Amino acid sequence: MFWRSSGIRITATIMALFVLASVLVVGAVLWQTNEILTRHNVASVVGETRTLSEIAARDGTASLLAAMRERASRNNGMIYGLADRRGQTQWLGGLDAWPAELERDNKTGVFEYEPRPGRSAIHPAQSTGSALAIGATLRLPGGHRLLVARDVTDQRDLATNIRNWFFAGLVFLAALAIAAGWAINRFLMARIDAMTQTTSSIMAGDLSKRVPLTDSDDEFDALADNLNAMLDRIESLMHGLREVSDNIAHDLKTPLSRLRIRAEEALRDPRGDAACREGLEATLVEADELMRTFNALLRVARLEAGTLGDNLEVFEVAALIRDLAEFYEPVVDEAGAEIRIDAVEPLYLRADRQLISQALTNLIENALKYGLDNPQPDSARHITIGAAKSSAGADLWVSDHGKGINRTDHERVLKRFVRLDEARSKPGTGLGLSLVAAVVRQHGGKLQLVDNDPGLKVMLHLPAARVAPEGAAIPAGPDCQDVARHDDQIDKGAMAAASGSPLR
């Protein structure tokens, strides 16, 4: 179980890589240092041998012995020896016997020896144990064999100390890594266990659970924030699904019951075929209403689950608003009101033109249904469609001077199938504002309901990313009929669309 932990495995892997890298680096440094010191010692021995050979050639053997004794007395770590033609040692300073490794002429090698305190001590710091030296021999012109060596015990001790400290450091680092791995594992497992417990509770049905934060603003908190945002969204969708299911069961029960009653009445009517025909016509009307409801539901679901994809285009908002105003102007005139445009400055959007026009169409139809009911003077009986740039991007709105909506109901009416009591006397399904909210969310914006004092003003706040540069290329847009067309292809006139489309 201990080695199954990711934290332990990661720590062990890092420790192994670090140890391997340390061995390679320290080994290379130690080898290179030893090589440099060895070359230096060999060069000094060879140079000393040449110097002494020159003295022997110039002044003879007696002068050579005198020079060797004088140099050995300096106690500078040098060892000297001289043998005759037959190989008999004539003088040997600091050694008991001629090194076996240097019996041959003109030979360079390393040998161990026993230092003798009091006899030209070569390594004063070491009174016991073997010492190490590197030496060279040279056959002189007169037949004598010269030996010159240098004590390198300090070099050997340095290398030994470095190795010992290195291995001690590795042991310490290994212990430290194990302790660090244990601590890191405890920390990681504590955070992961908290996430695991949260997900287990959610899978058990408690959607209110959230991943706890530590306020450390680290990667785990960032992950927890994202997970909590996702869980909030999932909980909201689940609640919405429950509400939709409840609302469908409640709101569709009445038209389905009415559909069945009319069919039964037509069958029981004594007029025969004429009554059946009337019943079928009424059934078709009810079926069309149900189809519009389900089409609106599908539209909202697709908007909430999908993306904009390749449907983005650059268009001028004022032109779209003028098309909508022109399309609805006969209906507004017939109602004894006026439709106004409040879009003066050029405003280009990079968005789905059909979805934006669908949202504005729903808002205009809502205003037609509910914004002209409030008794008011003729000067106030108007609907305004507007658009303008804002510091955060762009704002589009539709406003009226009707009864409006209480502020306490502003959030509630954006949900699917929600219809206020005063709106139940008019045809509708309660999906219009839900669809508008879904369109705005799909574009990364926000929908806001504002008290128009009196009446209602619905604001579509779109982010700056949706604002296109002025004068950008604008593809040919649909005509006014296509702009106002719904998913169910309503083309029987504006009033028929107002009475049959999904509204609040």
C-alpha cells in the first residue's frame, strides 16, 4: 500500500535520478581532480629526476649524493635513492628498501611504503600505517640507477574523505527524501481524500457537497475551484431538469387532457362527420401548440448543451433592429402603439445573427403581449428596441411601459415553464425568456431584467469579444421574414407569431 502511492513513487524516482546524477557528477569531479594531481606529481618527479641527472653528469656521483641528502632533509615529501651498477643500494632516504614496483630502469609507478619517523620523515602527520608515493627511476650515464619519488598520501586521503563524505551525504539525502516523500504523500493524500470523499457523497446523491479549499491559492485550490464550478453547474442543470420534468407534467397535462376530451366529444356528437371534422381541427390546433412547446424545449436544450460552432458572422446591429421593427410595425400599429428604434452609433457584432434575432423577436412578442396592457396615455404606448456599446462590450435591449415584473420575480421568470399569474390568461408556454437567456449565455453574456418605471426593460449584455471592428466585412444577411422566423417556421403573420411563440 505504501509503494502504491503516487507521491512515494514520484519521490523515489526523483531521489534515484538525483543519486545517479550525484554519483556521475561527484565521480567525474573526483576522477578529474585525481588526474590533475597525479599529472602534477608525475611532472614534478620527472623534473626532479632530470635535475639530479644533470648534477651527476656535471659533478659526479659524490655531488649527486650530497644534493640528494640535502634535498631529502627539507622534509618536503620527496624520496630519493641511488643504486650502483650491480643494483646494490648506495643510499635510500625515507625507505627501508628499494620499491619492487620500480626495479626496472626508466620506470614510473605508484608504491606503498612504511614511513619511518625520525629518519627523514616523509609524512609527519602519519606515524603508523602505510603511505603512498609515486616515483620514477632513471639509469645514469655512469651506470647508477636514480630513484625520485613523491609522497601522495594526502592525495589518497583527500579522495578517501571525499568518497566517505559523499556516501554519508547520500545516506542523509536518502533519509531526507524518504521523510519528504512521506510528508508530500500525506499532504497529497489529504487533498485527494477530500476530493474523493466529495465525489463519493455526490455519487451517493448529495449534490450539495463541494471540494474544500485551503486558501493557499495553489494548484489544488485552482482544481478545486474548477471542480466546484462544474459541480455548481451540474447541480443547477439537475435542478433545472427536475423543474422541467415537473413543469412538463403539470403544464402539458391540461392541453393533453383537453385534447382527449375534445376527441371524445367529437366521437359522441350526434352530428357525425361534421362534428368529427370540427374535433379534428381543434385537435390539430392543440397539437400545433404542443409541437411549438416541444420545439422550444429542444431549442433551449441545444443552446445550453452546444456551442456556437461555425455560425458566427459579422453584422450591423442597427440594420437587424430596423428589419425587426419594420416586420412588427403593422402589428404594433394595429394595437394602437408605436415601435421605436434607439440605435444611433454603428455597432458591429461577431455572433450568430439568427440566434440574436430570435432573442430580440421573443422579447418584442413579450412586449406586444404584456407591455401594452397597462392603462397609459397614447404617448407612452410604445415599444423600444435599442443597442449601444458599453465599457464591457455591447448592450441590446427591448423595453415597454406595461405592468412590468416585480423585482422578486426577475430571476424566477428566466426559468423554463415559469409563468406569472397575470400571464396565465394569455397563450404561451413560459419558454420565451428561457430561450433568450440561453442565447445570451451561449454568447458569453448576461441577461438582465430592469424596472422601466413603469414597464420592463430586458438587457442583453454581450462581452467585448463579440464586438467586431467598425467597417468589418458584413455578409449578406437574411431578409426580414427570415430574421423573425422561429424554429417552427411561423409565417402566418406577426400576430399569429405573437400568439403562438414561446413567451414568458
